Amino acid sequence: MLNQTRPAVVSMLLFTLLLGGVYPAVVTGAGGLLFPAQAEGSLLRDDAGRVVGSRLIGQVTTTPEYLWPRPSAAGDGYNAAGSSGSNLGPLNPALAERVTADADAIRAYAPDGAIPSDAVTTSGSGLDPEISPEFAALQVDRIAEARRIAADEVRAVIAENTEQPLLGFIGQPRVNVLLTNVALDRLHPVAAAE
């Protein structure tokens, strides 16, 4: 029995050290060297160097000066610890009430526009950082009025932050909300607009 125990213990210790220590350290180090921004969470900083968020995780924004994200079912609004969908079925009254309330809020600032589906539906993760160009376009007049700038300036910032489908056909066009809001602040800071 001793002949079998010693190799088993040595193998366990060796593979624990190799796969639990050396391999993760090498992969983490390589990731940090080859892809430093991604390894740090794709953080976005303002001009003062303060972290304002991640390019990959949506944030709650409800002030009229900013582009608003799609609704989130993750915890208390874009809480990464509660990442998930709502799991509410299409016949659930709570879902119908939330969608109606979101649609009413959009109609308050865009009474004549058609409401895109991503304006009232949550993503599977609840952390989607992007919206459709249609939802972004629906918000242009509200943002321009709140910032006291021309609507064409807001449209230009949205166009600059619109990503096209990968290779021209994989995915949909999308607008990163945080990148757009940071670009809007650089163009015309909110403090100056007030």
C-alpha cells in the first residue's frame, strides 16, 4: 500500500503546484503583457484619470444629458453581482408592467418615435453596455436640449461610437453607451450646459 500512496501524494502535490499555481501565473502574466487593457477589465478613464466604468458593463444613467442604456434585470440596475435576466415569462404581469412603464418614460421625451425593442427589454446578462442605433437616435433631441447643443453634434458623437457588425455580417450595429457619454462630456461638459 505504501508503494501506491507515495506516488499518489507526489503526483497530487506536483499537479496542484503546476495546475493551481504555475499555469494560472503564466496565463495571468501573459494576459497582462499581451492585453493590458483587457486584463484590467477594459476600464475607461476620464481626462483626470479617474475610472468612470468599463467598456464591457453597462451603467445606470437617468439624467437627461446622457444616453440611456437598455433596462437591466441585474440586481439594483447593472449590478454585476446579480448578473442575469429577469426570467419573467411573456404572460407575467410584472413584465408587462415594467415594459409599459419603460415605454411611457420613453414616450415622455420622444412621443412620436417608434420604440425599438432594446429600449424596453433587458439583455440575457442584464449588463449589456450597448444599445441599438435606433434607440440612440430616439434620444438625440433630449440630450441636445439638456446640453444646449445642436442635435447634429449629438448625432455625430453617436455615429463616432457606433460599432458595425464584425466582418460586416456578424452581429448588429451597436452604440456603446458609456463611450458615447464620455465623448459627449468631452465635447460639451454637463457643468457648462447647466
